[in-house]
Amino acid sequence: MEFFEGATTVRLQSCHGTYLVVDERWHRVMLRSDRFCDGARWTVVIVTDVSGQRRLRLRSFYGRYLAPHPTDASIFFGRKVMLDDLGPGVNWEPLRANGDVRLRCVFDQFLRADSVTTRWREPVTVDYRSILSIRRRFLCRVEVIGVAPVPPPYSLRPPTQLPPPACSIAVLKKREETANCTCEFDFAAAVKLLATK
């Protein structure tokens, strides 16, 4: 998770040097060499799931989340990757692998980038195979584009004391004058006054 801490926007580069991109026409997840297109920008959202574990959500430039397809899976080519609106599969677990990252989905499979695409094979899939020749396809490099602003450091100075406003000074002076007054209250005269009214 440390690759994504403090990051707001990232690009994901595959082991082939291409980037994980959302095609703007078809809204499909693909691999392209153009890293500066809008489809290569992924917004980082870190959430805590039901079990208390911190998970990663990658929101595309178009507002939908990267997720494995819940049903479209092939034994030979892996599970398709799609864009979803906060479905059950949008949470990913980033795992550190030297200087790179592997992204594990809810199906306990990893995001994989293939260099060769055919009519039957998608360029980005989710798979679990551990064959040595395929294993490096699960790795991706994180390029941080945007970083969350750092809050200013907390000041330990005591707050400065402001002088009291002018009206409160006048009130304080009146209180002092009445406190120093030695007037006696005539209770009998007050009762007579009230009885006449």
C-alpha cells in the first residue's frame, strides 16, 4: 500500500513499457504506449473493507472503477477486466514485489498485462498462473502524478492574548465603582413604596 499512500492520481506501467489505459470510445481497459492521454490517469481511492483491511480502488478518468469481470473467465486466457460502478470487485490489494506492485483482486487472482492481443485474448486480464515466463506480466510500476496536499505543521506556540474590547473595559469600571459603593439598602422604605403603588 505504500506505493499509493498520499497519491491522488497515478499511472500504471506494465512490464512491456505500456500503460494501463481506458479507451475513450469503447471504455475498455487496454495497454497503450501513450502515457499522457486522459485514459492513463487513475484516481487512487483507499478504503477499509468489511474485515478491516485497507484496500485500493482505481477510478478511471471517466468515473468508473477497475474491476475483474464477475463471469467472463477463460481457463486459458484468464478473467476479463472491466470498468464497474462500485460493484463487489472494485477493491484491490497491492502487494509489493521488489520495486514493483502486483494487484490482487477479490477472486485471489492478479492483474496481468499481455503483450500480444488476439480476437480471443484481452490485453489486460486477471489470472492466477505461476508459470515463470508469465509471472513478470503480473508486475506493474506505479508512476505518481498527483499528491495530496500536506497539512501545515501544528504550532506549539501559545495563543496570543488580545486586549479586551472597549465596551468590556467600561463594564469592568462600572462594576468596580458599584463594588466600592457603601450604600445601605433601606428595606422598610422599599416595602412602603411598594404598598402605595
